[in-house]
Amino acid sequence: MTSELVKSLLPNGPALIVTVGFLPNMPAETPSILRSLPAGATVVDLDTADPGCALPGSPSGVLMMIARTFTDLRRAASVAGMLPHAQHVVVAVTELSPHLSLPALGPSPDENIGSLRIYWEQNGEWAVEFRATRPIPAGRLIRSTVQSLNGRQSRPPLRVGLAGPGAAHWRPGDCGAVLTTEQGPVDEQNNFLVPDLVVRSVGPDTPRWTDPRIRVVDRPRFDCLSWASISRPGGTEHAPLLAATIGHADAVPPIDEFAVNPMGFLASPTAGAAELVQLGDYWAIRGEGVDRLVIPFTGGITDRDVAKLRQLRAIAIRWGRHTGPVAAVRTIAGLAAAGVPIHAPHVPAWAAGLGSDLIELITTVDPDDLEDDIRREEHSIRLRRAAMRGHSTQAYWNRLAGTLGLPVSPSPKISVLLCTRRHDYIPFALAQIARQRGVEVEVILTLHGIPANLPTVQRAIAGFEHPLTVVEVSRDVTFGEALNRGAAQASGDYLAKWDDDDWYGPEFLADLTMAAHYSGADVVGCLMQQVYLEEINLTIQRPGGESERFSRHISGATLLMNRDTFRAVGGFHPIPRHVDTSFLRVLEAHGGRIYRTHGMNCMVHRRSAGHTWNQPVTSFIRAASRQWRGFKPGVFIEADEIRNAMSKREALGK
């Protein structure tokens, strides 16, 4: 990385330069940008600074924040409150991931901003420059920049304090974090933001916590958790800290899912397999077709690291020497959260903090299966599910809050909009909604020209065990208006549009909700690439482009949107057809973001009669990239469960 853009923005004279993500003890050449810093500048590594100690201001009023990746910049946002006032502020990232868009800063983050410029280079460099009419808090500008890159976010309802060098690893991207010293107390000026708890990054020399008002949660510093620290003469002082961490997921810093996630996944990579192997005292990923990637001593995987690995088919884990057990677990959890296909013949006992689900997935997958694109993507999906549920910041802080008796984020409620004119399809659709896992659902059943007193409808409703609201509209009402009347009765945080005749797997809504969380998108969906052609008993796979990225195109039968977004756009247009496409284009025109996640959870069922598609069967076959004789849904559909359930219902006369 040449960092020419960042070099061109470096101040000429005295300034405060804050870096984050550049680790001086890594076994690699010092990044060129760090060798180019101007003489007379005060340089601070934010990862080693104490959040409780405010940084001194620069006499010139110039401050430059240089982050290696977006992941690092988000960590800096958590401790940005320690930055001084400045009149000229530059926020730069030297290695931006290709799937991240430029920030949409919108209105000025401060009324005293005189000018704002954004710079971007195709090599991954990016910067935003603020010039103010008088000195203003630089931390505010850092935070507004990070928030503009992430879109809509949710966070556990906890106010957290941070103390000790490296504490931001436990709470990345928290622009409301309260900063304090290692021993406390929390400053009186922050009484209006008294935290629910304080997370301290501690070592053997950390002083005792002195503020009895606030609960403190201690987590060992990274330098206390390495094999090198334990094995050196006198290193036994760290042994209690190390012993307390092995095998516990809560002792592993969480994965920042807003930066490290499945975005950019490639279904058909061009490079072969690679290995996670020992490189001196570190781990490194090496393989043909990719540059060697050295894992830092923190074990933290960044968004840019993941982007560099996307072309790999799989990574085999070799349990050689590395920096330490906690860092190793964090590395593997980060790769899994990003959906990078990983495998190993075994997992050592000290890595039990990965959790039983991840361990089973890593050790039971057949590496030969990963040569098949579909099997590989299935493994990736299972990994990301397990890692997000066990190691994301959301999972970590909800788990910790529950343990301490503090507020926990409730699971989002999803209102499923099922609008149908076919009463005989209702039992099938409700059966699929009823088996959704990991989400709270209610159904808004809009009967489009169907009387609610039909026996078929009554039996289906009677057997449904979740909240259900019936809305009756006449047949002459347009489809878009019928959907809107149903949506008006919804009480969920999200609205999900559901087709009555297609197949959906039991993790369909959970995966959409997860994608909405880490992407920050306004609408999430997927492409239904699998189609069962009933009249010729053939299942096909349609090419549809890559998933896990922002896109203009998703299937209308898979829409999941925040209810506020739906209202802001004005709902569906009152038209008889193409209501989904119309909604998406209006959303897009209003600046909304559309995200496409994987399509392994659903399948189109094109029946021999009663469908609304006019294309002949031959058009599907010509467009197929793969095909299978018979009804062959993907494994995530779990179709046998539904078919058996429907058969039992029919046998019982329900």
C-alpha cells in the first residue's frame, strides 16, 4: 500500500497525528505511511493509549486520524472522546474494503464546519477533510464519519464505560462510550451519562477500581495472554489471567459484525485452498493466488483482511504456535463470522471458547465437499450463523447483560405479510411460517377476495400457534393496496413479504434479520435462484449474480424491511402487479439502501397450473446453470419436514 493520497494530506508542520491499526511489533516492514510522518508531529497509537487520559491539543490546531482499515476506524470511534479540539481535521483510511461505499455525511456534523472534502482512490485509500471556523471536538467528527459509513444500526441497550489500553476491542463502534481512568471514578462531568458498567483492559499492575457506584468488568490485556508472556522468566504472574480465559467465550473480544461479516462473499472463487499456519510467533494465512496475510497479536480480523481472502476456496487450520489461545479463538471466530470456509481435523481443548457449534462445523466438514460451490456456500452460511450467534458484539453484550441482570436487547418482532387469493395454499404457507427459528413472528393474513369463514381458512388459522390477524379485502382491490391494508395492522419491528406457494427454509427470516443487522440496509432480500418446474419434475439453479452485497435487484417474495422505512416510502403502490419492483425503485430514489443476502433458504415452485409467470418452461431450462431430475430443494429448505407435516394434517382432516 503506497498511501500516496494519505501522504498528500499530511500536515507540513507540527500536528497531532493519531494512528490506529498499525501494529509496530508485527513481523513485517513498517508501513510506508508511518515512515512519512512529518518532523515535529506528535504521534499517538490509539490502541496503546489510555482512554481515560485526554490527548494534548496541537498548537497548530491540526489533527489527523490515520486508520489502517474501517474495522480500526470503528474501534477508534469508541475512544474518540479522548481527542482534543482542533480546527483542521483529517480522517483517513489507508485500506478500505471494496464493498464499502463512500460516506454520506449529509448535513455538516458541526455548525462551525467551513468546508468538507472527501477523497477516494481505487487502491483503497480514502479520506475526509474538515476545516472549521474555530476549534471543535475532533472526536465528534470521527464519530459522525463512522456513523455515515454504517447506515442503520442496532446496539444492546447498555451504556458502557471503557478504561485501560485496548478496551475499545470489547466495544467497537460505540460512539456513546464513556471514557474513564483505570481506577476511576467516572468524572463528575459525565454524571448525565453514567454507564451501566465499565469494561477495563487490565494487567497485573492495574490499580484497584475505586468507584463503588458502577460495576466494573475486567478483561485481560492482550500482552498478558500470549504464550510468550507466560513462558518468559517471571511470566507466571500472568498465569491466573490466562487460566481464567481458556475455554470461555466471554473472555474473547467480540467480533465487530458491522465491519467483519459476509459482505463480499464469492460463490465461485478463483484461487485454491490456503492454510492458517505458524510464522514465527504469529499465525499467517498463505496460499496460491493470495498475498500472505499475517494475523496480529490481538487476533483481530479486519474487513480488509477478509476482502483479501475472498478468492480462496477454503482455509485449513494448522494448530501450530501463534500469539496465544484467546487471539487464536478470536481469529477463527472472525473468519467464521465473515463466512470464510475454514476446516480443521480437530480443535484443541484450549480453543473451547469457540463454542460447540463452531467446533462441530469446523471439524466435521469434508474438505473435498468444499470443491463444490454449493456445498462450500452451505458451509460458509453455517459458519457465519454460528459465529454471529456466539461471537458478535450483539451476542456478546446481550449475554453479558443477561449474566449481570442488566437490560438485554429484545429479539426483533417480524410481521409477515401473507396476501393470497388461493385459500387452498394457506395451510402450506402458514406451516412454513410456523417453523421459523430464532425470530418472533406474527402473521397478517390478507384474504384477497376470499371469505374468512371458508372451512379451509378456518382450519389453517385454528392450527396456527403464533399471533395472527385476518384482514379481508374485496377482489377488486389492487394487490398493492391489499398489501398496504395488511401492513396497517402490523405491530412488528420488521415487515416481511411472503408468497403463498414458494418454499422457505426455517432459518429464512433469521438470516434476513441477521443481514439487516450487519449491513445496516433499509431493505434486505435475496434472489430465488432455485426453481422447481413441477410440470416436467425438474429442479434448476438459475445464475443470479453474487450475494452478500448492496444491489438493486432482489426477489419480491423475500423482502424484509424496517416498518419505519416502509411508512417513510409510502408503502406499496396501489397497482395490480410489480408492486415489489415499484417499491424498491421508490426506496432507491429516496436514498434507501437495498442489500442482497444468500438465496439458499428459498425456492420458487412453478406449478403446472395456477402460476402467474408467462414464460415457457424451456426458458427456465435454457437459463439454468445446474439441474437435477425430480424435486431437489437445497438442504436449508428442510422440505421433508413440511411435506411430512402437511401429510399428517391431511390424514387428520385438518
